[in-house]
Amino acid sequence: MNEIKSEPDWQRWREEFPGLRQSTYLNTVSLGQLSRRSRQAVERFLDLWTELGASAWYAHWLAECDALRQQFARLINASPEEVAILPNISSALGAISSSLDFSRRHRVVCCELDFPTLPQHFLARAEDGVQTVILPSPDKISMPPEAFAAAVDGSTALLATCRVFYTTGYIQDVRALADIAHRQGALCLIDDYQGAGQVPIDVRQAEVDFLVTGGLKWLIGGPGVAYLYVRKELIPALRPRLTGWFAHRRQFDFDPFTLEFRPDARRFEAGTPAVAAVYAARAGLEIINQIGPPALRRRTAELNQHLVALLRERGYRLRIPSDPTQHAGITILELDDPAGATRALAERRIIVDHRPGVMRISPYFYNTFEENERIVAALDEIAARRA
């Protein structure tokens, strides 16, 4: 008999984040809230540094890096051997693109809704013969898979795009994208910075070749740690040109004459990791895995649908998918002066952010329906004062 699991106690989880007492925080799209666990984990790192100095590397810190890879592998249904830790997405993209041979397949296909880091990275490779194709969005909200299918051909090396678009909240079907790439012999890279944590992902089912994300946002781990998943079958043939001593199979031999890559995804790592960030990131991932992405998705969807309903009742212009199942935890509000409105909200201790022409509101599992009502009432007040 299957056991029916109850929903998490969201109020109890909310108490894990003391910063929520200071403000109405609806900006996880930019930076996740700091948990008690992450603060305590960083304090533990500092205590070890004080007590052990460099000996902490062998006694604790390398094992902490291993534990972080295991936590992330669990989140995406990968093996730890398929996971590398890097300082940011740009480093992860560099590790992958420097491993690929663009001499016979020279095209990379992205879209205009991707976060700029993704196409910009490949645009910078133009002198190496890489042609970056940036597809237009027909509605400025979503990208039909058919557009990618029409653009990916036999000269395409990589289909590289975001699973969740940062200025619309649209969720792409990554399995469909991987299939499109693979039918043409290309590889598929997914930037999941706005998806991992809030929207479940199974890299086995999705059949993506590479996935990059980080702890900054929905994985509530803070800055300084990014994750790179590489499908295990690809690893042996990939030799990154951006490298460092942590990628070496015999790292502690300190041999300057040979370069022997690790047999697993750690070959894509480079220099010494920021261990304080590793401690914070692992504590955040523990919370995400403990709650579970399916429950997180249900909660975030409920909060966002409630927020959308409130905004629509009052006639606000929204830039979001029409299908709630394709809408992640980012609600986009079109305003004449989003920067000014964001500042006015901050004066009321309501924290959101803005991008050109829009305000982004992003309730997460630690937020409440009352906070949705608070921000909408504040927006009404700000609009009335400017009328």
C-alpha cells in the first residue's frame, strides 16, 4: 500500500530563514534567502580554519566538496562522478566549450530569451570559427521547440538554452530540445539557474548532455558555487583547455610535466574552490533535497497563481506564459517605471527586482499568500500616488 505523504509544514520551514522577519522578500529570482543552516555551516568552516589551518583541507574540506557533489547529484538524478563544482556559470561554460571541437561543427544555437551569459560566451568564440545563432521569440515569452528544430542542422555543435527564462518564467521542454539536438548529431546544454530547485529536473529522463546551474537563487546556497553536470558517456573524450590542478588525476603529486585528467567530471574543475561557499551551498541543497522538488514546485506554483490572480484582478499587465504548468516561480509585471516602483517598494521593506521594462516578483516556498496581498496593495498605493 502506498503511503500518502503530507505537505511540508511551510511555516516551520519559513522559520529557518530569519531574514524574512526583516522584510517581505520576493526576490529569490535574484538571490535566495540565507538559512540558519547555511550561516551555521559557514561558521563551522571558520571554526575549522581557526582550529586547523591548512590541515582542515585533508581532515574536512575535501570531503565537504565530495558531499556537495553528492547532494547535487541527488537533486538531478545523476551520479556524483558526473558533477563538477565551479565558481560560476561562466567558468562552467568555459570548461565545456574549451573541450569541444568546433572545426567540423561550428554552430551554436541559443535564443533571445536566454540569460545573456549564455550567447555572449559563444559570441566571444567567433575568432575561433564559432557561429552563434540567436533565435527570436515570436511572442517574447516563450520559444517553440519547432524554432530550434528548424535552426539545428548538421553543422550544429551545440543547442544551448535556458530551461526557465529569467524575464518571463517560461519553462522549456528540455527532453524535446535534447531530442532535437541529438537527431542532428549535436549536443544539448541546458542552463538551469532559474529552474533547479523550484522545478524538478531528472537528467536521465531529459537526456541532456550538459547542465549548468548554481546555488545563488532557488538552491538557496549563496554566491560562489556553480554546478556542472556532464553525461558520463561523454567525459572520457572531453579534454578542457581551461584547467587547473584540481582537474589532475594525481593532484597531490604536484607534477608539472604531465597532465592526466581525472576520469570523472572533476576534470572540468580548475583551481582551489571557495570552501566557505561550498559549506553554504551544501547546507542550502540539504534543505532543497529534504523538502523535495515536487513539493517545492507545488508550493511555488500555488503562490504564483495566487499572485497572478491578484494582479489580474487589478488590471496589471503581465508577461507570463498562459499555461500555468509552463510558468515557473517568476511573475513578470510590465510597468512604465519598474526601477522607480522597485525603489518605492524597498522603502516599504518589500524586496523585488527589475529588468528593462519589467518588475520580477518571485515568491518561493518560504513566502506566504499574505505577502502576495501585501505587495499588490503596495503597488496599488504607489500607482495611486503617481496618478
